[in-house]
Amino acid sequence: MKLKLKVEVVSGETIKPSRPTPHYLRTFNLSFLDQTAPAVYAPLILCYVDPIMHHTNTIVKQSSSSSRCDLLKKSLSETLTRYYTLAGRMKDDSFSVNCNDAGIEYVEARVTTNNNVRLSDVIENPDIHHLVDQFLPCEPAGFKISFKPLLAVQVNLFDCGGMVIGLLIYHTLADASSLITFIKDWTAIARGGATDHDEQIEQGTSRPHLDLLPTLFPQRDLIGFAQATGMKREEIVTKRLVFEASKIAELRKRSTTTTNINGGSDYVQEYPTRVEAVSAFIWGCFIDAFEKKKHQGPGGGGGGSGDSATVRAYGMSQAVNMRRRMVPPLPANCFGNMAPASMAMISINNVEPGRKDLYPNLVGKIREAIMKIDDHQVRKLQGRDAFVAYMKEYEEIYSSCTAILHFTSLCGFPSYEADFGWGKPEWVSAATYAYNNAVAIMNTRSRDGIEAWVNMAKEDMAEFERDEQLLTFVSRL
């Protein structure tokens, strides 16, 4: 029987910071990297199968759902005092935040299922990617944002005691690292590790650095630059690809390189990272899908141009967290967008779809692009001339490519450590990302596999998901 969920909102309110934001902090100017981030909401979903069974906080010991929700709201209010920008509203110029303590949206919902299915069974359902969007508080697409909250939270309560927390954060204000940092502080406060009046969270996390990035990368004149915006949800199809550890190992082995050390007789084998291997594989399937469409022609049944002189370029961008790559490294809790995109591009001359020797080349392109995003490269953006060159380079790449696939990865972040006092999440997932040709990569529940949430236009996804190699390497699609 097909699993059905009914998510009914039972209450909603605005959560404001527990203390008012000082007047001198009421206007927050975005950094240059914030300005160029997509104007969409980024989703994250935390699933707690049976919170009461794993309590570490006496406040929630043998507690009801209502008391757990009260704890979430109280700790969220205290956390917003530290992250006061999230409780504000974007100004009409879209380059600054009015930190007016307007608050964030908080919603509670009751979840019922057919046949009294438990949350643990919901997580195991292969069609879970069709269900998770119901756990989010609002539509992820972002267009006119000046009147909308910059953070929204929905707490979904199951009769079995399970809880799903769905979050949406406005990407222009924060990258993946910033979202995880916010959750880390929120959970620490919920567990009693800090109060609103503490200067330090006992677990060692200091107050977030909100103004560091705008200082290092001040705003630029972006006349002529079109900020990426979301799309309507019905225009995008989302698929969850699950790569087991054994398949990832096979992919890494396929692109192993042997390097000579110092010109001597010693050689070393170099393997791509898990994320590089999976990203290159998905990128290759993405290219195959578009190449098949080219060969098929407008009617979809063949009769493509077949012009051997036609060269098509395909790109991929990978967000790279620069906090640890800077010299000296920036604090991990440096809030904002600090993940500039590395850009790889490959030219295709009527390649046969599914060609195997393309994969190692794609891995090499990705590794080379990521290595270029270093301290020297990023600091160049602080200069006016380098900034102009940076924008021109990306505009040229975007205009020359047939299609570009955008990747972001949460594999290196402690998303599975989000313990509010009743245990760590059983599953952490993405959802529909209202941005075309976007892929969110995350660890599986076992931590050794990878989930890739792929978002594409409907007709492109139809071709993509038929790829024979894709079907061989993924356990769920």
C-alpha cells in the first residue's frame, strides 16, 4: 500500500529574539559574496524517530510533545539574540537587512499516516522524496523577499513520538556552513549549554561572527549582474539518488591516478574524494541526458543534427567552503556566504552518450577547479579589478555552456550531531530546492554512503533518470 501522509498545521506564531537588538545593529549590510548568492530558501530536514527514548536533558525527561515544543521555542528565541540578522527583514534594495526583530516563522503540525505508520517506517519508504516537502513551513522559491521571514521552522509531530523539524533559511544571508552553525548553537542552548546572557556556549562555540565577511568582502556595484532566483515548484522534479559505500568505492577506483614522486621509482595512487567521485558521476549522467536530447532532435525520436563540427560545453559548479582554506583560517562560526563556486567545464564534440572514458576526465576537471579556490584566489576578490575579472569570467562560462549543474555538499558538516536533548537525528535530508539543475549532496544515515538530491526541469529529469549507468550505481531513484 502506498504511504500517505496528512500534515495538518495546528498552530503558528512569530518567534522573536529574547532580547531586543541594539539600535546600532539595526542595519546589516551584506557582503559581496552574499550579493551573488541565489535568492532562494535552502531547506534542511531533521528527523527524530523517538525523542523521549534518547533524552539527555532533564527538562524533556518523560515529557510531552508540548513541553518539547516549548523548549524548542524558548531556545530558538535565545538563539536569535545571537543571530539577530535572521530575525530581521530584507530591505527593498536587497543588499541589506533591517534587523528590526520582526522574528521568524514558527509552525507546529500534526502528522497522521495510513495504517498508523511510524516515522521510522516513513524514513525507510523509497518514495520519501515525494513526502518531505510537506514538513517545510512554506514554499522554498524566493522572489520578493522584503516582507518574508529569513528563517522559517516547522515542527511536525507524529503520534508515535517521532518529530521532524523542517527549516528554510534564506540563501542570500547564509550558506550551508552557516545553517549548520546556527543549528549547532540552537541545540546547545536547548540542552542547557548556554543561556541568553552567556558570552560563550559551554561546548566551546563562541558567538557567531556576523560582521566579519562584510568587512572582508564589502559590497560591490552589481549593475548588470542578474542574481539567481528560484523557480515555481511545479516546474522542477526532485529525485533522491542513494549511493551505497561499495558503489562509491567502485567509482573512486575507476578514476584512480598514479603519480610519480620526485621523478624517482616511487609512485603513489591518488583517489578522488567521495564527493568528487559522486559529483563527477552525476555530472556525466547530466551531460549524457542533454546529449541524448541533442541526438534525438526536437521530436524526441531521433533525427538530431549529427553535425560533427558542433562542440557543446557543459559546466558544473561546486560550492567550496573557504573558512578553513583562508590563511589564517576564518572561524568556523563566521556567518554568511563564504562558499564561492569552483567552476569546471568540458567541451563535447558529439560524444556518444554513456561513453565510459569521459568519467575520469570529469573527475580531473572537478579536482582542478576546486584546487584553484584557495586563499590567494579568494583574497583577489577584495580588489576592484579582480572583482570585475571574476564576474566577467563567470558570465563568459555561463553564456558559453549548453547547461550547468550546480552542486553543494553537506558531507563535511556535523548535521547528524543536532541533539536538542532527546538524541541525534535518525535521518537528515534535503528537499525540493527551488533552483533548476541543482544537486544537494549529503551523508546517508549510515554515514558511509551519499544521498544526492537532484533538481531538474521535468523534461530533463525524464531523460536523466533513464541513464543505464545511473541505474547501475544507485540503490534508490
